[in-house]
Amino acid sequence: MTQPVTLGGRPLMPPPGAPAEELLIARFRGHARRLFWSAVVLIATFGATAYFYGNLPAGFEDWMLLAAAGVVILVAAVIPFLVWYSRTMTITTRRVIAAQGLGARNRREMSHARGYTISVRRGPLQRMWGCGTITLSNGVDAPVRLPNVPNVTLVHETLADQIEVGQILAHRDAQASGDDLS
């Protein structure tokens, strides 16, 4: 019987037939470039409000200015930030999880063990920022779409490696169970 290979006392691979522990590889959000125009509107709104506050002819118009600035900030900065913040993507040693929503969460998962195809789409702006959209499809379930993934090439390589490791472990476990039957 072979001893498991360890690194710092922790096994790199589980013994044949033993379930592999699910470990977190990466957790990230879409690229923050989506918030660029929100930041521009936020800065412009603060600048315009500071310039016009106190310079309007009637005193009640200052409150109208503040109310309008608040609405603009809410619609153009706060809501886009909350939408961006509510979408997370997680890669573990067993699966890929795409979750979205603040109150009620909507989760989509794709298991590495089932295998899937990985397609990467990068538009001109995405290439400039080093991000892209990854679509995972196993041919059975609906595809899982990961939009605006930062460092898309690194994430693509990580997903391909996880599929390969999953296939190696499944093959090794199948051989081990075949040896037990002999």
C-alpha cells in the first residue's frame, strides 16, 4: 500500500477510494471596469453640487439640488455598485459556482467531475483590460456564464487543470475499485 504524498503534513491527493476534500481555489467578482462610468458620474455630481450649492437664487432650490444629486447618485452609482457586488464566482476543487443576488441568492453550479467545455470570449475592451467572458457547458445542463472574469487566461488554465485532476482521480479510483474486485 502506498503512502499519500504530503506537503506540510497535508496530503496532496487523497488515498484511492477516499473522498477528496473540497478546497477553495478562487473567489472573485467581475472586473470592476463596469464601475468606471459610475465613478465619473459620482465625481461630476459632487462637483456640480458643490459648485451650485448656495449660488442658486432661492433658498429652497438648494434642497432641490441636493435631492436631485441624491437621486442621480443612487441611480448611477449605488445601484450599479450593488449589482456588481452581488455577483460572485467561486472555483473549488470540486465545482464552479456562479452566484448573484443580495437578498435572495441565485446559484448556478458546474461540477468538474462531470467535465465540461470551456469557451472564452474577449471583446476589444475586455482584451485591453485583461478580462473576458467564460462559458462552461457540459452538454446536458444549461451553460454557466461567467461574465467579465479578471485574469481570464489564468482562470481558464485553472479550470482546465481542475478538469484534468478530476479525471485523473476518477481514473485512479476506478482502477483501485477494479483491483479490489480481483
